[in-house]
Amino acid sequence: VPSGLPGGAIDQPSESPLAQSMKANAQNLLNQKYPESGIELGSLHGFSSQVVAGLNYRLEVSYTDQSGASGKLMLTVYKDLEGRYTLSEDNYPG
């Protein structure tokens, strides 16, 4: 669990098990939100966490989808105090 005062984002290593776990969570949440898109997340280019009433995890990650589109997505996965994950922000153009 990252330490730090609430409010400040803390950069984390993109290769860490936590970052990779959050990428997997983000993939699942995107597939739930956009079930027809076929989004596949690729390389993780940035990862940070922010202590709020729970935790925000911010990911900058490459993607492709079944239409052939590709690019980078900025995603925020929120973990509430009960340990549930939700996709609170994404910039997927679909």
C-alpha cells in the first residue's frame, strides 16, 4: 500500500506486479464498459497511485481494438475502501 498524504499522485514502476495487476483490472473493466470493442491493452507507459477515500490508480497504456484503431489510453481505476474496483475515467474514443 503506497504511503503518502491524501491528494498527491505517486509515480509507481510500470513493471511492478501492482501495475500489471491494475492493467489486468483495467482490461476487464474496459471490456465490461465497451463489450463490442475488442479492446486489448498493450504496453504500460505510466502508472501512478493517489490516496483518496480509497485509491486511484492512473494508467497510461497502449491499446488496439477490433476496428483496427490504436493509440494510448489514460485510465483511472478506483479501488474503494471495501476493495471493489471501478473504472472511474477513460478516454477510449469508442
